[in-house]
Amino acid sequence: MSVLVSLPDELAAQIDGVGADRTSFVAEAVRRLLRDSPQAPLANEIDRINELADELNDEARDVLEYQVFS
């Protein structure tokens, strides 16, 4: 999808100083801002929990096992 965005000249010059591809730069900046935003969708948090679920479940089993034998 194409979206036309107007940027101030000095901002465009700064982007050009960092990389040759403005489109990639702006797309990555927007992705990061959306990902790191406090208003990020709950789905991001659910994905993060699911990534760690096995590790967290293993820790919980260890704690329960310790409580049974103590």
C-alpha cells in the first residue's frame, strides 16, 4: 500500500543521512513506535506471555514440587 506523507525538509535530510531508503526507514520507525506504545494492543502482551509460557510453567512445577517435599 502506498501512503503519501509530507515531512519537513530537515527531517528528510536527517533520514537521508542515516540510510538511503526513506521508505524502509519510516516503516521501521512506525513499527517500533506502534510496538513500544503504551497503547499497543493486548495481543502483543499475550504473544509475549505465550513465548515464555513453557519456561514459566516449568518454574511453577519446580515450586510446587519443592512445596510437596518440604
